[in-house]
Amino acid sequence: MDHQQFILDNLKRILDVTDKSKAAELVNLVKSSGTTFIGGAGRSLLVSRFFAMRLVHSGHKVYMVGEVVTPAIKEGDLLILVSGSGGTATLLPFVKKAKEVGAKLAVISMKKSSAMADVADLVVQVGQDDSFPLTKGMPMGSQFELSTLVFLEGAISELIHAEDLTEQGMRALHANLE
């Protein structure tokens, strides 16, 4: 078995049934918001960090939830949470706070309806409700996290093309204290 092809085939299956128009909606929310705050838990947190870094490279003001230098969220800001279940207990207080202060909420999840999705301004459902069967070789959420990573990279590509960003310009915003 070609295991890389196996993984790619599964990701393609999931992304083929994902609403591509949600990428533009997510990008437009980022562009129309003051500051963007991004979070997740576990491997979804790692995926959210990829997206946050690319938004910074694209010239947007972005903070990761939970970092010591992250300021307060306020009205006009945007909170983006990546959560396969849409109900991650550690993230629900962030949803409540964002809504209390009048910030917008975007949820990226495998579920169209969940505790987070039901109060979100934008729900990006990666795949469909039946897109994530237990699959030997892609354990414990790999299908969601990897397809979400590819979906969000696609959103960044859309942003790069829409804003005519250059590799040189983005590289100038890349961290230089690493």
C-alpha cells in the first residue's frame, strides 16, 4: 500500500465535499475585523497556528488565544476557533467572552451544528457529517486536522491572489528572531 497516496485520497474525498465558498467568507471576515484571535486545542491548535502565522505573513493583526502577550478581545474583533467537535470544553469560555464583548466568531469544525457553531457568525464545516469514519492509518482526528490544514492553506492562497501579495513582501513579515 502507498500510505502517502492513501492519506491524500482521504483528504481529497473530504475536501471535495467541503464548501469552497467558505474560504472567501473566512478571509472577508478577517479583512473586515479589527484584530483576529485564533485558537484550538490539541492537534487542532497546531493547525490553527499554521493559519495564524500565514495571516501574519499576509499583513494581518493576529494573536493566538492563551499566549501571555495576547491582548483583550473587543467589539469589532474576530475569534476563529478550530474544533473538530465544535464543543471542546476548554474553548467554550472563549466563545462566551467573544460574544459578550461583541466580537465575531468563526468556527472551523467537522460539524455544522454544535455548541460553538450554533452561536457563530460563520461556520466552516470541513467535509460533511459523514466524512470522518474511523479509518485505520489516520487515527484520532488526523482526517479532520489535515483536511482543515489544506482548506486553510487554500484560504491563504485565495487571500494572496486577491491582495496580489508577493513572496518577497510576505517574507519581509516572517519572524527574524528565531
